[in-house]
Amino acid sequence: MNDTFLRACRGEKTEYTPVWFMRQAGRYLPEYQKVRSKVTFLELCHSPELCTEVTLQPVDIFGFDAAILFSDILIPMEAMNLELDFHEGKGPVFARPVRDQQAVDALVVPDPEESMPFVMETIRLLRRELKVPLIGFSGAPFTLATYLIEGGSSKVFLETKKMMFQAPEMYDALLRKITTCTSLYLQAQARAGAQALQIFDSWAGVLAPCDYERFALPYVQSIIRDLREVTDVPIIYFANNGATLIELTRTAGADVLGLDWRINIKDAVRRVGDHAVQGNLDPVALFLPKTDLEARIKKLLDDAAGGRGHIFNLGHGILPQTPPEQARIAVDAVHRLSRG
Ligand code: CP3
């Protein structure tokens, strides 16, 4: 097995810089579109065979150094007894947002193996096929809570912040339930064979640092503490738009900190040098002409050198409009230019 990615996560020396892309399995790939044209997104998420197929696609096509389980961060929220739907062009929708104590009380903390057997089955199928490590994942409790409370995606997060500020005890009760669910879910993924775990905190950056510290970080710390008791797989924590939070995210307990593109990776390495870092090319930089893209990748690799370890990635998910050929150029450039 090519374990370059796992060694980089642990801060060990590698012959080259490993690379994978967030959302590497997805709509920019015609091969994904073909599978997706026959089923809805949720049907896809519920099918171990199809999830296995689309997880493998980008690894086989581009030679990524890690695979990420195909699923969605909101799947365990369905298992908590919430009605989830994905609307074309609008993203996830919860028909009945969680905004009062009764709704919080109605949430169940599911047994992941019983309620999401299709995820565990996907992991087992993938481990049989893969020659690179498999990353499992979850959303972070705050990010998951925003979807539940807002009822979908949001810009201002008014309802979420109102609950924090006006009903902090209810907010805490909700977050604790999500935290327990997430903790058990990630532990089950590790048991099923996930070799690294990434926690996506996609909306962390909308919080003031003092609110992040009180209303988001403690729940992530609790999940990671629980995981450390039962598994030694590397843990990656990605707090999107988190440049202003980096001294706080450093205390989450992760092995690797994921970085979005708004921070210079050299600055990040200086500030969190005790962690390996993952990132952080602007996803739109994949639209640069080839020589410019390669020059930017070279600069990023140089800037990330000298830290505890670097896993090359985008600063957020690859955009559906990205020409696949540009992904190939980027992966090849990382492999070629990082060999010292
Ligand atoms: O390749 C991979 O990274 C693995 C699969 C994966 C998906 N979603 C598939 C997906 C992962 C890791 C996620 C995580 C996820 N889901 C996050 C955190 C990462 C991030 O982007 O910040 C979030 C916030 C979600 C919630 C979500 N799922 C939204 C907001 C949307 C709609 C937005 C959009 O791009 O349309 C989804 C749908 C989704 N999840 C798609 C995919 C491939 C597109 C669905 C389709 O095929 O129509």
C-alpha cells in the first residue's frame, strides 16, 4: 500500500508530498455525472456499491494519494430522525428546522452500525479495492448544527447565533446530542476500516473567536478526546475560513490542521508548526494556465516546507466547473515538484 499520506499525517519524512482534493469525487467528473444521472444524491449516498464506485473514480483517474469515503456530512443527521432532502441547485434542506426544546428532545442518538450500515459496508468494500489510505469523515458539531437550526444553508446564521445568545442551554443540549452522534459515528468508521478521519468545520469562520471558543471548539475537542481512547488513526481538523482562529484550532487535539486558501501556508506553519498541515490552493487557481498553475504549486510546496508535514490539498472543495484535465496537471505537478 502507498502509505505516503499516512506518514505525512504523522509528521514522518516522505519521498514526495502526498495530495488529495476535498470533493475529489463529484460533479466535475463526467464519470461521476454518469452514475449520478441514474439516481438521486441521497440514493447514491445509501448505496455501498455506487459509493464505492465513485470514491474510486478520482483515485484511479488522477493517482491521488488518499481516497475519501463518498457520503455527506448530513447523513448522520438523517439517522438522528430528521427529514433530509437535497434540492437541485439549492443544496440540503431540513423541512423541520430544530429551533425549540421539543425538537431537540425528539432527536435520537443513533447506533451508527444499525442506522448507517451502508456507510460501514462502503468502507469495508473500499478497503478491499484501495491501494491508498481511506479517509473517513464527519461534520463538526457547530457546522452540523447550523444546517439543523437554519433548515439548510445560510449566509448570516441568524437563527443559529440567536439560539447561542438567547438560549445557550438549549444550544448546548443540541450540540451535545450531535457531538455524541458524531463521536460514535467516527469511531464506527475507524472500526470498519477508515485509516484517517477528517472533521469538516465548514462554517467555523463565521464565528467571532470568543464565540468559536465557547460554542464550537469544545465539542470538537470532546470528539477527538473520545477517538484517542479507541483508535490511533490520524485526525484532520478543517476549520474553513479559520485563519483568524488558528491559535484556537491548534488546541482541538488533531494531528493535522486543514487550511483554506486565505492564509499563507508559511504563516500557518510558523504558527502551528507542531501540527502537520493540509492545503491550501485556492480551488479557482485550478483555472490558471498550466505554467502559472505549476509555478503557484511550486511556491506553495516551498512555503509549506520546514513544518511537521504537508499534505497538498485545495483550500476547499473542487468546483463542479473545473476541467478534469486541470486536476491532472495539479496532481502531477505536486508529485514531480515535491521530489527532492
Ligand atoms: O469527495 C469527497 O470529498 C467526499 C464526498 C463529500 C460530499 N460532501 C459529497 C457531496 C464530502 C466529504 C462532503 C462534505 C460536506 N457536505 C460538507 C463539508 C465540506 C465542505 O464543502 O465544506 C458540507 C458543508 C456538506 C453539505 C452539502 N452537501 C452541501 C452544502 C451540498 C450542496 C452544495 C453543492 O455543492 O451542490 C451537498 C451535496 C453534495 N455532497 C454533493 C456531493 C458530491 C453534490 C450533490 C450532487 O451530486 O448533486
